[in-house]
Amino acid sequence: MSDRLSFATWNINSVRLRMPIVEQFIETYQPDVLCLQETKCPDANFPFAPLRKLGFEHIEINGQKGYHGVATASRRPLSNVEKRGFCDMGDSRHLAADVSFGDGYFRLHNFYVPAGGDEPDPVINDKFAHKLKFLDEMQAWLGGTEAPSIVVGDLNIAPYEEDVWSHKKLLKVVSHTPLECERFEQVRESGPFVDMMRRFVPMDEKLYTWWSYRAKDWSAADKGRRLDHVWVTPQMEPSVREIRVIRDARGWERPSDHAPVITVLECE
DNA sequence: ATGGTCGCTAAGCGA
């Protein structure tokens, strides 16, 4: 059966505060599935109604008060929902579900990897140690994935030189240190997963999904990083038609500091 | 080299 499906991943930095631009995004780009991170919303307060009104009848959430939280909203049913804990922290940073595509299904993992604090030394910075441990657990769990699978989310690492505005200036900045970038690649290769964004954008071209709130003019300064990712298992790669970073959304009213990334899948 | 801005939830922490 031929099929076409689009999904988006977006660190929304408070889903309740951001509902106006979530609605704007859905109306403009019409994704079939929307994976959100940093919902910062207890499950009891999640804005189900406006999403259902926009056609997202299937909504699965893994939230907590104040911090973190992920949600996957879909026009298609979501089955075998799984919310995995990492590092025994009680953090809400993952949700997986099966999504129908063509004659079968793929497993869609929605991740929010710890940011890792400021100091790039796991010995003196517990948050950075936690980030590295989280990657270890991701690899132990996702290594050798056989089912058609997609990993999306805010992975909080910009692994390649052109994934940041200045490779040299960010070598000691958490998100681009050699230590975590190497670990990141090991996790991806253990899948194995294909870095789909870089399949569409050459390695020598800048590619960002996040721009700090602290810049006076984020777009003019353009000091971005590619913190959000789309990985697919090799058997899914031929189905990926297109990936777009919706940079415009970073400039909308009361924006998230992350831009959404849309992926289009198609099969014959 | 430093500080710059957000969002939580009610002063400071996390990003």
C-alpha cells in the first residue's frame, strides 16, 4: 500500500504557554504526527482539547511538573506506548509508540536528552555525568534495533563542525565537546541509525535547529546549534523524502528557542 | 572575557 506521512519534532519550552504557535504550526504545515519536548506540564494539565480540535485524536504524554516532559500527538492511532525511565532519576524524557505506515508500522521514539549543565567535566559536574550516563543507557537499549524505527527529539548535542556556528569556540561548551560528540556517534552507530538531516544537507553546510534567547537579534547573529535530530534505521532510509527545519517558527510571537523539524515519509 | 534571556513557580534553578 502506498502511503505518505509527515512528522515533526519540536522542543516547545512549555506547551501551555506555546499553544498559539503550536496551532499556527499545525495549521500551516499540517504534520500527521507531532513530537514535543520540554512540555513542562503535569499530565493532568496537558492541553488535550485544542490538539484534538486540530485533528490530533491520539495523544500520548509523559509529563512532570515544572521540567522536562515529552508528548506525541498523532492523527493516526499510536500503539504499544512505552515511557522509559533513564538513570533512575524519575525524569520524563522519553515516549515511544508504533505508528502505521504503508503495510506495516514503525516505532517512533521521542527523546529529551539532558542538557548537561555548564561545566564540561563529568567529575565536577553531576549534570554532565548524567548526560553521559543517559547516552550509555540509550545505547544499551537501542543498540541492535531490528524493527523499523525512528528516533527524534532534542538530543542536546550538535555533533559535527557545521552543526554549530563556531566549532573552535564551542569545543569546551557542553553540547559540542568532543567527549559527548563521540559518545553521541557511538549511540547512533550502535542502532544503527542514519542521521537523516545530514543525508539532505551536505556536511560542509551550516545546519541549526536552536538559537539562544540571549542574542539581541538571533537571526542576524545566527549563532545556532543543531540540537534536534531525526535518526532512522537503515531499512527506513529509502522512505524519507524530505526534511525541513522551520526556521521561521523561531521568529514567531513568543517563540520557543528551538525550531521545529519536519520529516516526510513516502512508500510505493 | 563577560553577560546576555527565557519559563517554571514563587527565589533560584535549569536551559
